Amino acid sequence: MKLNKAALMQKAATGANQSIDLAERMRQASEAARGTHPLAVPTGTSALPVGGAQGEPTSAPDRPAEAQREHDLVAAPYGTVKPAGSDDDNRRGRFETVLLSQVDPNPYNARQTYKPERVLEMAASLAKNGQDTPGTATIRNGRYVLAAGHYRRLGLLHIHAASIDKATIDLIVKPNMSDRELYEASYRENAERQEQTAYDNALAWKKLLEQGIYENETSLSEAVGMSLPNVNKTLSALRLSPAALTLVESAPAKFALGTLYELALFEEVAGTERTVAMAAQVLDGKLGRDQINEARKQIVEPKLRKRKETSRPYPIFVGNKYEGTLKEWPNGKVTLEVNIGDASMRDAFVASLREKFGTKS
């Protein structure tokens, strides 16, 4: 069944608009956190939650004393954190409730695409039940940097869009997380929930490699526990054209690693237009990796149907005894297979053939 081209264009446009809407939401959140958005915290507010001496982060005022003690952190210069307690406390982090406007997204987030409908579902759950699970964050340059919990952050931003200066989020704050730890924390959270897609991985890994967070694909494969060939295949998905990637971005979970890899190979031999049509069928659940692989093979290695040629046989009899067969084919081939028991007759027959065809000894 051929796809309607107008429907295909509409599908690509819809996917792009969803990505743009979510990007706009995240941009506004970032502006709000930095005081450049109309809903931002007023200029002059402390970089960390206000209320403590010398700008130390504090809990919400209605927290009980036990929770207050859990919030007792000492912020060192330049955003480093020195929590009170043992080394084990440092590793596990400390609980805090902080202003949402003071939390930035993970610059090395494993997830690169967010489903608008999932954000709305998260917002509804948070509005009804509150935040059951804290996010994970560190502190850099006086601001909280989220390591894990981005859907919770987006859900809270949706709920408190008109009052972002008062909104809070619960966090486990771990001191001095490295760039690698920021990425690996977010990767683990998504992978454990089976929500991490091949496309998310490709976008995140490209950035991590370009910025030298991982020296090469080998060190990256060791960090994420994936084979080097599969890391290579994942990154190859980004060779797809923007038109094809628009469809992938609209529903990344529908494009498994093998499917993305085959699409990238297919576009190299079939071009963008045919690849976009192929991706649309994947989106609709009509095609998968094997069908794309077969379509590519038909272009690269076309199956030539070899016409079966049949011979015309001429049986040879001496008297009533069958002695052999003379065969001819349409392409000009002629074969002779005959049994001549008498030596003198055989010699004479062979000599006549040699004379006829001019063969040499």
C-alpha cells in the first residue's frame, strides 16, 4: 500500500512540532532559572535557596526538625559541596527540597527526547500525589545540576508555570559529580526503566565523544555495558537525513537499534525520499529491520532470474540398441555422448569428427 505523500508530510510536521513545543518549554524553564524569563525569580535572589545564613541551602519552612537536619549542607566556594557526615554519606548524598528555579537540566543527559504526553501524565500524578521519588543532583557554580529526574522536573514546571518562583523539587544532592557521573546516573535511570532509546543514545554519545568526556567509543562502550559494534551502529543512526530524523524524533521508541542502523544503510543506496517513506512505515508498525534489510539488498544485489534452458535430445540407436544421446540447447551448445564398443568403428567415427571440425592431435 503506497503512502499518501500529504499524509507523510503531515506526520513529519507533527513530529517536528512536538519537538519544538517541548524544546520551547525547556528553553523557558532555563530562562526562568536564570532570571531572564517573565516568570523567573526576581533579580537579587540568592543563587541557592534563601533562608539560611550566608546563602546556605535550607529546607522548606514547614519541614519537621528531623528533615531539617537531613538538609544541613555546607556549600563550599564555586559550587562544590561538603556534606557533613561519613564518606558513605558523601557517596549516597543528602536530601534537600530546593527552589525549582535554581535547578538546571543535566548537560550530559542520556535522554534527549521527551514525550509531551508523558510530561502531562507526570504533571497530573505530581499534582495528585506529590513527588514520591526525589531526583538526583549535584551543585556547580552555586546552582543545582540535575543528574536524574528530568520528567519530574518538566512535570513540576508544567504545574507551576504561573508561580515558578515558589515551586520546589525534592533532590538527593551528591557532591562533586563529574561529567561522566552526570551522564551515567541519567543513563542508569532510563535503562533500568527500559525507556532509553537508541536515538537518545546516539545524540547523547555524540556529544560526550565530541566534548572528550569519553576518549573514544571503546571507553564509552565499557561505561554503558554495550558491545563496541553496537555503539558503532548506534552512532551511525545520526547519518540519517534531517527529514528522516524528524520521523524518528516523533516516536524514538518505535525505532530499535537494528531498525535505525538498517535505515541509515538504506538511505545511502536509495536516497532520502525512499528512506522517509520507509521510516513512515516503521512509525506505523508496518516494517521492521528485516524488511528494510531485504529492500536494500534488492538495490545493491538485484536478484537476476536466470532463465532455465532445456536441451533437445536426440537418442542414438544402433539397430534396436540404445547407444547414446545427442543434445542441443537454444544457446548453440551441442553435446554428444555415445558408446561404441567396436574399436575399429570407434576410431573411424572419431577420425571423421576430427576431420570435420579440424581438430589437431
